[in-house]
Amino acid sequence: MDTLSAILLLFGNLGTTEVIIIFIVILLLFGGKKIPELMHGIGKGVRSFKKGMNEIEEEINTPVSKPEEKKEDKK
């Protein structure tokens, strides 16, 4: 069973009422000021993760350059 199927099984039976109750509980636990801060932190984390993935992908895709051999002139 892959991850998507597990998530769908977990949240597949949630109705509108249950989702609203979950959001109200989250709002009560964290408060109105903390939720935007949490979302901002999550957004920063996702951006950082994507940036790291892009850097790794670029590093993998760039060709490896050989160090130039020093040519000594014979005189």
C-alpha cells in the first residue's frame, strides 16, 4: 500500500462537519495569531526543501569538468 492510499483511507471518511470541528479545535489550541506564524514557518521549510532539491538536481546534471593539465613548455 502506498502513502497516498494510506492517506485517502485515513481521511476518506471525513465529512464537512468533522473537518469544521477539527479546524475549530486547531484554532482553539493555537489561537488566531499563531496559525499564520505556523503557516509561514511551514512555507519557509517547503521553499528551503525545494531549493535544496533543485541544487542537488543541478549538481547531478552538470557535467564534471576535468582539471586542466598544466602544459610545460620545453625550451
